[in-house]
Amino acid sequence: MQNNIRVPLLNIPHGHDEFGHMETPMEKQVTKGGWKSSIYIIGVEVSERFAYYGTSGNLITYLTNVLGESTATAAKNVNIWSGVASLLPLLGAFMADSYLGRFNTILISSIIYIVGLVMLTISVSVVPLEYQHVLFFLSLYLVAIGEGGHKPCVLTFGADQFDEDNPEDQKAKSSFFNWWYFGISGGAAAGMLIVFYVQDYVGWAVGFGIPSLAMAFAFVLFFIGSRSYRQLLPKGSPVVGVVQVFVAAYRKRHLSISEDGNEICNQDTREVSTTSEGRALSHTDQFRCLDKATIIDEIDILNNTRNERRICSTTQVEEVKLLVRLIPIWFSSLMYAVTLAQGGTFFTKQGSTMQRRIGQEFHIPPASLLVTPGLVIMFTIPFYDRVFVPTVRRWTGIRSGITMLQRIGIGMFISIIYMVIAAVTEAKRVKIAAEHGLLDLPKVTVPMSIWWLLPQYIVQGISDVFLIVGLQELFYDQMPEAIRSIGSAVYLSVFGVGNLMSSVVISLVQVVSSRCGDEWLGNNLNRAHLDYYYWLLAGLDTLWFCLFLVVSQYFVYKKVNGAHLAT
């Protein structure tokens, strides 16, 4: 009979090191962090979002009007670039959590970001048009690299300023995610209002130069606040520990685990495990096959030294379980990201065909309506944080009013509504074009006000308040502490993969509809069937929402010191 024994774990008190020694005030940095530090970081992200949306939001106009690309090709290029920009944070977060630290990664990536924006400005102002295409896209992807290091670290670095062992800081951190999104929505809105107008009516060189200055200001502001920041040191490659758990569990796949999860050991030796930040994680019964990685068998007993490829601590196993639980939530959120990608592509092209004049002279830039969700968010977040949360908290007893998954689910449902609104509005636009004999005159303005597009943008903004903030908090809160930058990057990858999926959907729709003799996404939107495309997305979004409802039923929140963190 084999003696299978679980690894006894030490429950090290928070505030002590791994040898039980009390940490010094210098180590804990008790005088740093909090709102005074996070305000600097929110300000940095406001400027960065101003620069990013001022650069990216009107790209489809530049690609079609200046570089001469077709609408569908330009939409795919914008989606691919946005997808890459949202996937590169995975690499940036890995470097931050493993080697560089979040502070250094933000500094380095900000410099790359600024260089890319300056090159972009030069490409549209100095380089002849016939050579501009290559340098333009090279500069864009350099911006994406800078974004890849900056974006996942800034959010995590801001949340790191709050101590999870302090009840007041815990409450403040939940509020931080709301005000964080308020700030970046304000920055994005300002960028779109100001920069889009400059690009359309002053020039593209000035229009891309302004985001360069905004990003330079963000860099300076981040450096000014550096003395007040709480900084967590990188812990080494997180991938190694994850792989060790799977390897050890596979090697011991033949061993059995009793119904109560125990082998030959006392219950209290494995009741809790200690995370890298000193907080205790309780053992969970999900994915019990991974628990085999903690069993000591006869081979382990005979070894003089611990083989990390054969045996892992309960801490390692529980942290890997945290990662595995998030995968279905990540997958079920992808179609929302596909619908979100329409705002900067087809929504904008719709607006360009509609009546945009205010008064006798002023014409609204079609991409300027992208500011609407940001403005809605800026008005909704204070209400949500100061009215909705306290009111609902009295009924639910949950610190944040509703759970993170409930918040995400509400946002997903609302996203279906705004795609339905978009489909109905587009059908009305085409009907008006037909009534006025404009089906074959795509360059003639359809006598329908661009303000008809406002409802879909407004509902999108309400959806973002619930879903995007919920995803941000979930992928921060439910990740192991040592790899929370990667958690932010995984959250961002939802939108990266969603943008790439959007390009795939566009290509499939083009191929299938063309073969059927009635192209849905042609250059002439009056003859195209953009409304059919929106109905398709609404249907797919509904399927993914149903998937989310199923997987969320099986999600188990992180359990710390006997309490589930479901806020």
C-alpha cells in the first residue's frame, strides 16, 4: 500500500516573511499608496486614452479617404490592428510580473508609445503618399507595442495602491475600478471630440501630433508621482509554477483521492494555503484532478530533495485553479467584443452617409459620435457608484451591490439590445435612401439625421458600465496576486481576440453573401445589407450570452480566510 501524503503547509501570518520574521515599515511601504497615488495613475490613463482614441478612432476614415482602401478592407485592417494591440499586453504583462516590475514596464513602454506616435505624425506630414502606406502601418504597430506594455500594467499598478488587508482599502479598491473607468472614458471622449475635429477640418498631421503631446504629458505625470507609489517586486516567471502543477498532476494521475479530498494527513494541515502576498486561500473541490499534484507518494519519500516536477504545494494548485476557472468566462465574453468593434468601423461609415450639418457651416465628423458611450459612462458611473451600489447593498449585503458575474451578465444582455437598435436604425436609413432614389448614389447624403445613431451609442455606453468594469475587476480580483498584470492582459485579450473574430466574421459574411448574389458589406452601403449583418451579430451575441449564463453557474469565487470574494 502506498503512503500518499499531502504537503503540510505553513500558515504564515501576513506581515511576516517566509521565515516568520516581521517585515519592516520600509518593506511594507505603509506610508505609500492609497487614493493619493492612484489619482496620479488615473490621470496618466486619462491622457493615454486621449492619445489612443484620438489615434485609433478615426483610422477607418484615413484608410478609406487618404490611402484609398475599400470599406471592408479598411474595417478588417482596423480590427486586426486593434486585435494585435489588445493581445500584446499578454507579453507586456508577462515581462512586468516576471522580470521588470510594473513601474519599469510602464516607463519603457511609454517611451515606445511616444516614438510610435511621433513616427505616425511624420508619416502623414512628410512622407509622399506613394510611400506612406508602409511607414504608416509600421508606426501604428509600434504604437501597439507601446500599448502592449502600458495598458495591462497601469490598471494593475493603480489597484496595487490599495491594501487588501485593510477593510477601508478593500472598499476603496472596488470604487477605484468605477472611477478608473470614469477617468479613461473622459479621456477617450475628449480625444475623440477634439482630435477628430482637427483631423477632419485642420489636417491629419496636427490630428496625429496632438495625441503625441498627450502621451508625452502622461509620461511626465507618471514620473512626478513616482515617490508616492506602492511597488510590488516581480516574483519570477509565473508560467513555471503553472506548468509544474499540470506536470505533477499528470505524473500522479493513477493515484486516487477520497471523497472528502484527503489522503493520509490531518484535515487542518491542508485547510488553507498561503498566497504570495500572505493571504490564505481555502482548498476548493473543483478540478480535483489537479489536487493529485500535492500528494506525496513512495517515490517522493525516497527522494532526498523535493522534485518540483512531481510535488506542488496546495498554494500552487489553488492558484492554477483560479486561472482555469476564468477561461470559460473569457471565452463567453468574446462575442461582446465583436459587437463593440462595430463602433469604430461600420457605425462610423453609416454616419458618413447621413445628414451631419448643424447650422449653415458646421458638419459633425462621423467618428465624433464615438464620444457618446464615453459621455454616457461619465454620467452613469457616479450614479452607479454613489446611488446604485449603496441602495442594492442594503438588499444583497454584498460590498459592491451585485457580484462581478452579475454585473458582467447585465452588460452582455444590454449589448444584445444595442445591436438590435443598430439593425433597426440601418434598415430605416436604407428605406429612406430608397424612397429618395439614392440606392445607386452612395456619395449623396441620405436625408436622415446622424442623431438617429445616438440610441445605439447610448445603450452601448450603459452596457460598458456593467460589462467592461465587471471584467476589469473580475480579472484583477480572481487572479493570483503575483500575476495580476497578466490578469489585466487576459481581460484586454478579450477585445483583441474579439477584434480578430470581427475580421473573420466580416470575411465570412463577404464570401457567403457574394456567392448568394447579394453582398451584405459592399462599398455602397445603400445597396449593402448592413442591417442583416447587425441582426447576425445580435443573434451570435445572444448565443454567447446563453453560454455565459451556463458557465457562470459553475464559477467558484476565490475564497480567502473563510469568505468568498464575490464583490
